[in-house]
Amino acid sequence: MKEARPLVNTEHAAASSPTEPPARDRERVDLLHRSHEELLRRIEEVIVGQRAVIDLLLTALFSGGHAILVGVPGLAKTLLVSTLARGLSLAFRRIQFTPDLMPSDITGTDLVQEDPETGERSFRFVKGPVFTNLLLADEINRTPPKTQAALLEAMQEEHVTVGERTLPLPRPFLVVATQNPIEQEGTYRLPEAQLDRFLFAIRVPYPSEEEELEIMKRGRPRPGEDAPGVLSGDEILRIQDLVPRVPIAEHVLRFALRLVRMTRPEEDVAPASIRECVSLGVGPRAAQYLILAAKARALLRGRFHVAVEDVEAVAFPVLAHRLVTNFHAAAEGISSEDLVRQLLSAASRPAGGRRG
């Protein structure tokens, strides 16, 4: 497994005031802030509303993480991802997950090739759709666990192993999966180990009344005209490299740490609702992702420091899908989102916590 990079700039971790980045980093912050607005404009030409969902998708992209969109059919999840791909200079592929999909349909397969002159036969590897920059795994829960697991190595290690060969994936690499939370017939629950590989699980809500009226007026959504990407792959990689170096003050780091440890029933700081409703709290990977996503969110807003508000804003999509609730929670109708909401309310805000 790839060794996790340190997510905290210890040189600035204890800083209590915003830190001005070096000139080269300031240029990247400004580039991202300008590109963020242009990307939102292009996406909103096609997608009505869903600003929070779009924001979280962009945060996942610049964090270098993956996301899963959870919502009922008809909420434009697939259209949203394809529109995002068109707004960036990235290769895009889509996989429609079905019960008969095989792992090789995702990663690729060896084909026998015969030389027309010599008649000699050899194997030639044909790359699967995973060899792209932005991969849409549509209805990922409609395929068996064996095929779902074919994505695990790609998501975690950014390479694919075929026989004795290890083939790197293009960079940047982002998987966005979609899942229908209502219809369960013919579906397979994603294992916790795979869910943990997703930086975010993003709930896609119904549109508001005014947004739905606008959708009705527009009729069937049509992708906008192709235009040059707002950001190139190299620019995205440079921003991804900048994200872990965003300074974070000690009190903000401690707030995030307390939030994570409060999810574990065996911890003294766990509130009564967690002890009663949770079997397993989140692990250290969630703590890393919480900080990484908060740093990306700060950059998207043109700041080179993390505020408590950044941690709060990403807590739901980072923590909720990692909480394993028990029978008591199910019987009382308490969801993992309800528990995260209670945790945020219970977590004492550090004195002097800046809001972005």
C-alpha cells in the first residue's frame, strides 16, 4: 500500500495567524480561485442548483481523492460529472456497472495477436476504461464485490497489476461513483474497506422549488459547447501538490482530531449518542482526509490557511459513510448524518477559531 504523505505542515501547524504563501504558491492559489469561479459558471450553464455538490466534487479533485454521489435517479449525477470533465482538460471515461461486469472489463485484458509475416503469436494488453483521468463508475453497487474490488488498487495506488506487470494510471486520476440509495434489488452493498477509499460520500438532494421550476423550463439538459478546459492536467497536479502544504493552526488541528475521536464509542470523549448507536468509529485515514479536504476547501476560497469552518464544512461527506451504526440506531431511525450533526454540535469550538 502506498505510504501516506504527511498532511500537516509542522513548520506552520502552530501558527495562529494567516500565513502569506511564497510567490510561486500565491500564483497557484490565485489561479485556483479564478478557475473555481469559471468552472462553476460553466457547470451551472448545464446543471441547475447543486452548488454544494459541485463544490465538494471540486474539493475532492484538488485533494487528489475520490467521491461517491448518493441520490435517487433523475438528479443529473451522471450529467454533472461529464460536465465537470468537459470543463477541464482531462480524459473522461464512463463505466455502467452491471451484474455481469467482469474485473477485466474495468482494468483491461491480454489479447492474442498474430504477426502476419512470421505467424508468431504474442499477447498484447488492451487497456480498460480505468486508464483515464476522470472515471465515472455509474451505479457501482449494481456489480458483484469481485468487480467492485477491481477499482480498489487503482483508487489507492494509482496503478493496475496485470499478471506480473504493474501499469501506472494517468495523472491526475479521479474516480466518481454513483449509487442509488433506494432501490436495493439486484444491488451489492459496497464493503467498508472500499467505502473508506472514497474521500467523500456526497448526498445529492432534490432541487428546491425554484430550481425545479427552472429545470422544467429548460427541458432536457444539453451539454454546453466544447471549449478549452479551464485547467490543464499539469495545473491540477501542481495544485494537488500545493494542498498538503497549506498551513493549519494547532487549534484547528486539535478541533479536527477531537471530532474524529468522538466517533469512537470506546473513547472517553465520545458522547452518549455515539456509545448507543455506533459499532465502529472512523479510523486514522478519515482524520487525514478531514485535514486534506479542509486544506483544499481553503484554497478554493483563495485562502492559504485552514479555518475551523473548513473542517466543519467537510465533516459530513468525510465522516458519515465511515460510521458503522448498530441495530439501536436503525430501530430509532438515527442515520450516520444525524450522528455527525450531533458531533459537530457537541464538539467545543476552540477559542479564537477563524471562520473563512
